[in-house]
Amino acid sequence: MIKQYKFAICDDDIQFCNKIKSYIIEYYGENKVEISIFNSGEDFIKSKVKYDCIFLDIEMINLNGIEIATMIRNYDLDTYIIIVSGFPKYKNVAYRLHVFDYLDKPLDKTMLFKTLDDMTILLQNSQIDIYEYFQTNHGLVKLKVNDIMYFEYSERKINLYTNSDSIYQFYDTIYKLEERFKQYHFISPHKAFLVNIDYIQNIHMNDLILEKDIIIPISKLKKKQIKEHIVEIEFIYSFKNLYVLLVGK
């Protein structure tokens, strides 16, 4: 199966979006990329999709590229952000948000391809798959750790949920799984749950909001621990601005 990289392009200039898209396809080949185009920051934020790389313009109506990059970094430190702008004055603040590159408009294809060269090496190095084995109701299964969204303890069994909506059952405890998976950045917000932090989209009140709008409770006893753990791995706890943007209007 061919690995597809997921790209997003966010720019209010439709022609420019299509130009970047054509360059990305020229570089990787059409069957190796999945590209989404957004002509406003609001549409991009509402998409709630995790991308390998996001191309951002700076000056757009309502939400500008710096504001969008800030929101992205509030919940995702891994995605590569590439700013493409005709305004060099934003470079310093952009790099403080850990953007991968800042390319000038008009876009130079050679410079873009050099950036894609560097980024692709890092993407390939980060995609070494790690597997764990489980003796489940489906027999012995081998699962990629990155595909596991969360574990739930229910009726003396563990339910394992994957990002492909598969569910496996086996006998174990959250405590033992927490010890086994802490090296992979799983956290236990509640005595009945163990969550892959990569799938956390939001924290609202006493709940974790995962991808696919899955809600996981945070117990009172665990709340302080969860906050400290998230800060420890540089995951930002406050999503106030993002939450207001999505549901407050």
C-alpha cells in the first residue's frame, strides 16, 4: 500500500492554491498525496483533520495565518507548517511558532522543492511503525501503536478502539496498560480509560475531546495530573479561543 501524505493549503487566493497543489503533485506524484484546499482560516479550523503539512498564507480576511498557526500549535506540535507570504515582516513571529519554512511570494518552485526535500526526509524518519501484540476476542492481533485511539475498561474487560473503528476485547487492567504504554505518550484521565494523546483535539471542562468527537471523562482526582502530563510533553492545555471560534458563534 502506497503511503499518502496529507496536505492542506489555506489561502484566500484560489489560483495560488491551485498552483501550490500542482507543484506538490509534480513533486510527489498524484497517487502519493491527498490535498485539501481551504480559502479561509475558519473553514480550515472547522475541518478538524490532522495533516502532515499545512501551507498557510498570512494576510487573509478574519483569521490570518499567524492566528491559524497559533491555533494549530495549541493542539498539534507535529504537523509541518509552511508559510507562503509576500510579507517578510512576519518571519520572526512565525518561526517562534515552529514553522518549518517561510517561503516568499511569488513562489519559487525550486525553493519549494528544496523545502519538500528536507521535510520529506523528516516525515519518512518519523513513520517507523511500532507494533504491540494483544490476545483478544479475535485471537492474537498485531496492532500499530499509532492506530490505537484509546482503551476502555468495562465489565472486567478492556475494549481497545482503533482509528479505523475496529474494537478488540481482552482481559487486562488500565493500570497495567498505563505502565506498558506510557513510553508512547498514552495518558489515563480516568480509572476506566487510557488515551493516545495524539488523538486529543480539545479539552473542555472535565472532558477530553478526541478525533471523531469522542468524549472521554477526566476524573477530579486525575485532572491535575493530566494537565501536568500534557504540559510536560508540550501539549498546550487551553483551547479557549479555538472552542469559541467553533461553537461560540
